Amino acid sequence: MPEGKNLKIIGVPREKVVILGRSEKSDLIINDQSISQRHAKIFYSTTINKFILQDYESKFGTLKVIL
């Protein structure tokens, strides 16, 4: 899938937890008012051998799109 204006493809190492949000402390900063300061995290679960996108109980939730 090609990168576009609103799409950025990133690599997520299995050993790292990636924090998504508007905060400067986030690993992936998303500059959008519908995104919380600390919105969600992506991490690898060795139990099920899959990446997990977990919402931090944000006001608007997190939409998961599986391609």
C-alpha cells in the first residue's frame, strides 16, 4: 500500500511498546483534536503472537482497520 497524505507506514519492533497520541512524549505523534494526549498503544503479544492496538479509554475510542 503506498503512503499518502494521511497515511504513514511505520515499523514496530516486537520488543517495544509504541504510544500514540497528541503529546510530545508519544512515540507516534498524531496532531488531531480527536486524538487524546495519550490515546492508544501498539505492542506485540508473545501469548498470541500478534500485534495488539489497545485504546487508553480515550474519549472518542480507537478505530482498528485490518488490511
